[in-house]
Amino acid sequence: MEGSGPETNNPMRFSCPERTIDVSRLSNGVTVITERVDSVRSVAAGIWVEAGARYEAPDECGISHFIEHMLFQGTENRSAQDLARQMDALGGMTDAYTGRELVSYSFKVLDENLAEALEIHADLVLRPRFEEEAIEKEKGVVLEELKMETDNPETYLTDVFVRHFWRRHPLGQPIIGTRKSILAFHRDRLRAFHQRYYQPENLTLAAAGRVEHGQFLELADRLFGHLPPGGARPAAQPPRPAAPWILKSRRSLQQVHVCLGAPAVTARDERTYTAFLLNMILGATISSRLFQNIRERQGLAYSIFSDLVQYLDAGWLGIYAGASPESARRLVRGVMDELKRLREEPAPEDELRHARQTAKSAMLLSLDSMSSRMSSLARQWLTHGRFFSLEELAAAIERVTAAQVQALAQEMFAPGRVGLAMLGRVGDAGVEPGDLEC
């Protein structure tokens, strides 16, 4: 990290052959990260807040997401229309995202517009109005978003699975909230949650592109340095996963939608690269076993894929597919056969080599996007407190062996650990609990 000008603690600089990353910490606790890339004229930047669904009480379910919406409805200095028009005038792109552990407010602009864009977003994040009239209006917007998610079988079924997978734990709560919780939000509750989490020790500013660290640090200090220290998050308890069995009938659907899942390693687990390659082999790409065997060879599904989801102290691997009611049982059994094969047979070296190459190619391609670089900077720091060079990541991927992949598969897909949720004409599918044996 390199720091000059504003008061900073523990200045450090992280350098590797292809990247130079600087990190500073303002005296009040705000973290500032930059990566300079001289080959572009743009800068992608973001304000990251350590908040999200897992820090919500049951009666606050969805409040992080609702606050994200409300911050765009006006600040002490700008109306909602002002915010939109001023960002458009800069030619920039702005986005916001609420997850289970983080909320981000990001943008991408020309380097000459960075100061103005960050000032707009600092105003947005730090000084929301939370007007009652705007809150009531936004409830309608978020309820429509909830309906949209409910109408989307993939989104709805995944939410249902996670809710039962991590039952009675905040990580299992829906990020968007419920109709009941959304309707109960009011100004005092929103402001209290905002004041609790939108504090310096929970704030990280990240930027990638044509940006000079010292200048960005001075800008950050001017916009955020006045905040008093505070904002440490409460200790979070890891969830205990279950293996749910959920059948939900929706006769209007032509397909039976299937979500299977099992516990996976956490984001901080040293086996995370093993889990990454296991997922690549299983169902993350069109050359994966699930896509090739279930779709291409047997023709049981149009869409089938697996996804590895990792948090600080929990993780799960999910498999999603849609099939006709007549094919659903064969599909479930086919998936379980693939999980069994991962447990019982080490992956052939050529298949593992292909997965390694695909993973490394994806990492390199992600560097073409300043937004991806910026997001990676924030996430690596908030998860690991450090950054990983491409050489380090590539070496970690190369070290993964077939035996390690098999051992992890034996742990993740052990009997009784795989759960299932189905949506559609489930009564016609004939899927039974015994079909999950592998």
C-alpha cells in the first residue's frame, strides 16, 4: 500500500509482473484500493459495503436490497432525477448489487470524469433522504421485482432450495425479502440499518483503470474522511446445511424444473481451487459431463449446469435443469450417476488438463474488463486481505490433482448430503427419495 497526503494506516503496495495494486486505509477505517492500467482511458470504481442478507434479522429480511433501491431515490443534495441525469451526462454506466454478504455501488467513466462520478456516488451512499412517499412508491417497485422472480422458475426454485438448505439461518433468507417484510419497511427502520452498516470500517473503495492511487486516495479522503470511525460487523455464525426434499406443484409449467445441491467448501478454504475444477468438470461449461451426457447424449434437457457458490464460512454446489415430466426422473438419476462417478473414479488427466486450461483462460479474459478487475480487487481483499497474482492463481490450479478432486467429491456428495427441490408437474415426474442415492 502506498499512501501520501491523507492520514493512512499501514500503507502497502502489491506488485507483480503484470499488475500494480495499491491499498491504503483512511484514518477512520475506510479502505481504498486501486489498480492502474495505462492501456485504457476508462476507470471502473465501486463503493463496497459489508452488509447484505446474512446480517439481517428475520423481520429485516430484504432490507439491504430495499436500501440499495432507496439510495437512488434522492439524497440530501440531489433528487432521483438529478442522480440519473448527472451520471448520464458523464457518459458513464452505473450499477448496484445486493448479495448475501456485500452490497456494491459501481460505475465506469472516462478517467477525466472520475472525481465527479465518485462525488455523486458518495452522496448517494452516505446521504439518502429516505422520504416516506418515495419509500411507499418503491415498495411497489420491489414487490413487482419479487413477482418477476417468482415467475422465473430458475430464480424461484433456487431461492426455495437455499431457504431449506440453510434453514433458520440468515444465509437462507431471500435477498429480496418477502411481501410481508417489504410492506413493513419504514423510514426509521431503513435509517437505523443504514447507520449501523454504512460506516467506515464496513466501506471499501476500489478502482481499476487509468487511475493514480495518490489522487484517488485524496479524493476518497475528501469525500469519506470526515466520517467518524465505526461500523464493525457482528460475529456471524456459520450455517448448518441440510439435504432438503421439496416438491412444489405448478401445473401451468410445461417443464419440471430441478435444483439439486450439496455443501461445498468456503471461500477461504485451501481446497477452493479443487472445488472450482470439480465444478468445471461437472457442469460449469458446455464440455462438462452434465452438459455432454445429460443434454447432448441423452437429450433429457435443454438447459443444465452447475454452479459453485462460496461465502466466508459456507458454500454450496447447485445443479439446475429443466425437463419434461416424463424425463425428469431419468434426468435426476443421470445427475446422481455423474456425482457417483466423481466419487468413485479419479478424473482422467486429459479432462483435468482441459478444466485447468479453461479456468486459466477465463481468468485472463476477465482482465480485459476494468469492471471485472475492480470487482476482483474488492472481493479478494474482503475475503482474504490480500491479492493473488495470475502466476499464483495459475500455479494453485495446476497443483490440483485428480485424487484431490475425487476426495472432495467423496466429501461433498456423501450419502445423505445431496438435496433436491422440484417445481412444475411434479406428480407426473415420479421422482422418489431413493433416486438421490449415489
